[in-house]
Amino acid sequence: MSGHGVVLFHTTSAAMRAEKVAKKAGLDVKLIPTPRQLSSDCGIALRFNREEGDDVRNVLDEARVEYDGLRKI
């Protein structure tokens, strides 16, 4: 699998916390504007390599970061 995915959030603070937690876990992530084709309450999304999708989900769940979902882009 190749490409990227994004994590969608309800709040900017959750997006920023997710970036911090994921980077601390050694994941390759970056905050980006939420892609137009995806609806979200927040204008910021967290981009990740799709190969790390399960790891991103696990790290965010363990840290109890609230997110709206993961999507492929």
C-alpha cells in the first residue's frame, strides 16, 4: 500500500495534540489543511503514510486523542 491518509478532527487543539503524540511515537506525520473533498469540523488534518495507519490509530487511541476518523487521500 502506498500514499497518504489523514486523520480528521473536531477541534484544532485535538489536531495539534495528535501531531505531538504521533511524532513522539516516531511516526511520520504532518498537519495540513483538511482536503476539500472531506468534511470536517476542523480545518486542520493530520497527514500520515498509509502504511502506518494502524500505528497512528493505536497511538491516538492510547493517548485518548479525540478524532473524527481516518481517511485515504
